[in-house]
Amino acid sequence: MELDDTDREILRLLQENARTPFSEIARQIEMSSATVHDRVNRMESAGVITGYHTQVDPKAIGLGISAIVGLRVEQGREQDTLDRLTDIPGVQEVHLTTGEWDVMMRVYADDADALRELMFDQIAQMDGFSRSQTMVILGTTYENEVLPVETDDESFEA
């Protein structure tokens, strides 16, 4: 799907706040609410917009520890490993990567004991597991899920 500057501005505004009413988006880009609604529906149908979500502070729900984990898996077992990792509670992100690690993950756990259990009792016991490196996150100084959606049209800039 080819996106024009209006589509890109709608995406930028929705990423700022997915709960922004279409009427407010329409007002900001000087377009009718119905047209904004149609464009959003078209982008959803084309898979440009893949969903809407609420960001939750992990600590507020008892997930006091987070880690980045690099996994090495047996050659030819990557897809099977990726599929099984997504079923493990606490595994938040799973990425097939190049470099030293075949898979990079972000995991959450209640505490250090729960992280140890996740790593040793669940992940390390999987068929195809070779080795891992776990890096506990001590603090996060920057995190951004908003993608840079640029327009060529300067009239949309605030």
C-alpha cells in the first residue's frame, strides 16, 4: 500500500495517542472525520496499522526484573525454538538475529528467583537450546515505541 502524506500524518498522530478521536485528527489535518475513518480502516486492512495497545508499567504488575537474553540454538532448530519461546510466560520479545546470538529476547520476571527459573527450568531445557547469555536491565533511560513517520508536506508540522 502506498502511503501519502495525509496517511503518514494520521499515523504520526495515532502513535502520539491511539485514543485520539478521529474528529480531533480531522480537525488537525483539516479533513472530514469520515475521510480520516476511511483512511484508518484502509491502513488497518492493508496491515499498516497492526493494532492498538495500552502500555503498562511492568513493575506496577509485579514484574520487578527485566533482562535481555541472547540464545544460541542448534542449526536448523531456529524456527522451532522461536515458536516455543513465544509460548513461555515472561518472554516479551523474540528476535531472530545475526551475529553471536541466533535469538535475542526481552524477558520479564517477578524477581531474580523467577528469572533463574525462567532461564534454567524453561528455556535451557528446550530441545535445540545450546547456550545463553542473560543481561539484567538495571534501569531504562530511554524507550520509544513510536516509529518516525515523516511527511514531505510541511503544512502538517506543528
